[in-house]
Amino acid sequence: GGFALFLAVAFFVKYSFENNLIPAELRVAMGFLTGLGLVVGGVMLKRKDYEVTAQTLCASGVVILYAVTFACHAYYHFTSSGLTFLLMCLVTATAFLLAVRMSAMVVAILGLLGGFLTPPLLSTNVDNPLGLFGYLAILNVGLIAVALRKRWHFLVAMGVAGTILTQIVWAAKFFAVEKVFVALAIFATFNVLFAAAFVIAERLKQPNPWFSAAAVATPAVTFAFSLWLLGFEAIGESPGLIYGYLLLADLTLLALVWWRHSLHQAHVFGGAAAFLVLAVWTASRLSPALMNWALAGYFGFALLHTVFPVVLQRIRPQTAQIWWGHLFPVFALLLTLIPFFKAIE
């Protein structure tokens, strides 16, 4: 019922946008009043007798506040980026406090669903990556905080799934060659965010597969995106851009392995993924003018993945030996043979 209420308000706001039924200032005021009223009503309700109702009202109020705050900046430009950031931090903190104070998993879950549905429900088909992904970063920080405080670790996996889906939709709809550095910044932000969440969970002695999976998933998507970028001729002929994406994802995985040696499979995955992208780039885009770039990439990634396990073993002798590291020089040698055979043909 609470989720249905959120959808009703969101669609009403969207309908009023499209048909200009209500002045913009009044729309925003009504939205804030509705959200605040639901939160206050849920807190004041006798939770012993109406626990589910109180939690649902609070959750619905939180997601409505997210939606109105996002619309204020992205569509009406009533608030600056700094003020919007502060307002979203306030809403996120409110959701965190409500979920913890009421032990209300439903508040966290509805907040998660409403938070990730807000951008598509209010979409005007105008690209605003800073607003969109800044908003998602704040939302994920709130989810991570709640997950760690209440040990609802599965929330992080849901958060990373929503983030990856949003990245895919944004890339399919808005990506262009001139936005390649914007995309790199987006992927770097979430790689670092979920890797940091993994480290914090470890330090709080809450190791769990949900945080590990989230930390590994974002670099994996970065590898997949770099492979997709090869379809753009201008990017394919600029190997430095491809190497930037590969190095970002690769170093994130190596940092995870460094922190927890039981994730040593991530080292193998990172090296294999990097060489897969390099192999596809070599077969499809390599030219004589780019040969130096190619050799630097082959041997650079081979050296990285050969030296890393050796250094890790010396500094942390208890780490299991990663014999797969010896395969990466072979991969580099095989890649150097591709241009040779192409020249023969």
C-alpha cells in the first residue's frame, strides 16, 4: 500500500509536469508537505498497535522527499547542486535514522525501491549525469550505512544492482564519444564507493558475501563497458582511453585482493578480462600507427599481474600462492602474435 501511494504521487507529479496543471512552486511545496506529513504521521502513530502502517508511512514519505528534491534541481532548477546535495544528504540521514530507530526493514526496502525509481519516473529525456549519478551515490551511501548498522547486508547487493542497471540505461540512451571521460568518472566513483564499503565492512568485522559481490560487480561492469566502447571507431583508435577503463577496473580488483587474500580469484578474473578486451581491440582496431600502444598495453598488464602476486606473497606470507600469475606473460606473447599473423594475411 505504501509503495502504491508513492507511485500515485510520482505519477501525479509527472502528469502535472506534462500538462502544466499546477504552478511549479506549488507542485514542489505540495510534494515536500506530503512527504513530511507522511514521515511525521508514521513517527507519531502508535507503533505497537500499527507497526507495519507506521513503517510504511515513513518509508513512503522518505521516497517522496527524494523525488521532490531531485525534481527541484534537475527539472525546475530551484536549487543549486550544493543545496540539492545537502537536501539529499538530509533525506538519506532521515531514512537511516528511521530505519534504525524503528528497526524497520520495510523503510529501507521501500526507500531503496523509491530512490532508484525516482529518476526514470520523472525522466524528461534530458541528460544530466552529474545530477543523476550524484543522486545515486548519495542513495547508496545511505543504503550502505543502514546495511552496516542493522546488518541487513543484502541491501548493498540491491543497491549495486540498481546502480548497474541505471548505468546501462544511461549508456544506451545518452552516451556519445565526447562523454567518454564523464563515463569514466561515473564508473570510477562507484568502483571506489563499493570497494570502500567492502573495506569498512571488513574493519567492522562484518565480512559477508553481499559486500564482496558488490565490490567485484562494479569493476566487472567497467570491463564490460570498455569492451562495448570498442564499437566506437574514435575510441577504438584511442587506446589510451581503453587502457584507462581497464586500469580502473583492474586496480580496483587488485586492491580487493590485497585487502582480503581469499578473493585471489578476482586477480585472475581481472587479468583475464583485461587481456580479453586487449585481444578484441587488437583484432578489430590495431594499425601500424598504434603498435607501440599495443605493445605497452600487452606488457604493462602482463607485468602488473605477474608482479602483484609475488609482492603479495612476500608481504603476506600466509597468502595462498596464485600460480595463475605465471600465465599472463604467455597471454601477452600470444597477443603480440596477432599483428604478426594479420601482417602475413
